Amino acid sequence: ENIKVNPKVSIAICNQIKPSWKGDEWKKHKAAQITGVATILEPDDPESIHARKEVIHWQEFVGALGWDTSEPPKGLVIKVEPKKIEYSESALMLEGYSSKQVWEVPK
């Protein structure tokens, strides 16, 4: 319901940072922040059908839950058109780059 009112979204994806990391393990940090505009695709929308069959690798996930893998799951697919992607990887500093890389759609 929120996306219908305001389609601007932000998605964060990161690996878990562990306080127990010692020595060089700080290099394992990786994260992405995606800011963009969301579109809700109904189950019968061709893009939704394509995503559920070809893009989303649902079989392994659904199979691990013990569910039927003969048909893709039904439901809504949310498509996000990125406007800005921020990527962070600590190990990039070892190669002379900033640990944070930013890609933005030109205005």
C-alpha cells in the first residue's frame, strides 16, 4: 500500500558484519544501497511472468522450504528502476579505490 502512495524506495543489501572479525577479515564487508522508483507488477503482467520464470531463481528457495517446485509462486513482483546505487566494499581500498562507489542516473 505504501508503494501505491509513494513509489520512491530504497533497498539495502549487505553481508553481516561480525564483531568477532579479526585481522584482515574487515575486507569481507560488502553492501549495496539501491534508491529508485518501484512499480508493482500484477501476476498476469508479462514482466511479472518473465521475472518469476526466468529472473528469480525461486526453485532452490521454494524447494528448501519443502514446497512444490512445479510452478512459480503466485503473487506480486515489485520492479525497482534504480536512480542511484551505492556500493561499499572495504577491500576496494587495497586496490586504491574508495570503499564506497556511487552510480547515479544523470539528471
